[in-house]
Amino acid sequence: MANPNAVGTQGVPFRMDVERGKIREFARATGSTDPAYLDAEQPVVPPTFLTTTFFWGTGDANPWSAVELDQKRGLHAEQEYTFFGPPPSAGTRLTCQSHISEIYTKQGRRGGELTFAVMITEFRDETGRLVAQAKLTGVETARPPAEES
């Protein structure tokens, strides 16, 4: 069961250096042929590139464990990215910080209660300007799935 006291829990800030080669690798791995990602001298990041932040944050950077969702009954329900201007480009150093913004419940269609937890990660450039925000939503069912007979 989710821990409602996790709301407000923050991870420690960490740096993410946006690298040209990593942008290209990500674009190719996702099947993109857009020259803005593959050929530019300072390519911009594809919209979902910020998911790679999970490779940068270590230790106390990720506050998700404070939520305490049962992973046997949980899943990644939604991922959303908001950009507050042009996407970051190669050579940008971002400071990232995540926090648990909310935990709430809803009645499921099959009769069980669903618990949702939301984690927000902010991405700021060297000047402190908010460049982007990622919103991750996880969900836990009230009971485990039925065993197969």
C-alpha cells in the first residue's frame, strides 16, 4: 500500500550533461530519421530523451522508493513531458531534481480501488531557468491479479 507521507519527498539534485553522441544513439534506437537529432552539430533532444535521466541520478536522487507501492500490483501508468521553450541541445548541462507531488485513489472499473502516485522531475539549465518537466505516474491495484488455473 502506498505511503501517503511520501508526498513532498524530494530527491537530491543531480547533473545531467546532454551529449551529442547520446542524442544520436537515442534517436537511432527509437527509429528516428530526423536530421535535427542525427546530423546537427548541436542537436536538440528528442522529446522522450529526458527519460535517460534515470541513468544519471544515483542514490538519494530518486525519491520514488518513499512511495512504497507494491510492485507486484503496480505499473507505470503514464509519462508526460512539458518543455518551457526549445528542447535542450547538445552541450547543455541540466540540474535535475525529483519530488513526489501527489498520491490519490480512484475506484477501478472492475471494483477495486486504484492508488496513483505522481513524481515530478524538473530540468533546469545553467542559469536556473526551468527548461522541462517530466511527470511520472505509477498505479497500484487494491489486490493482486488472480492466479491462473
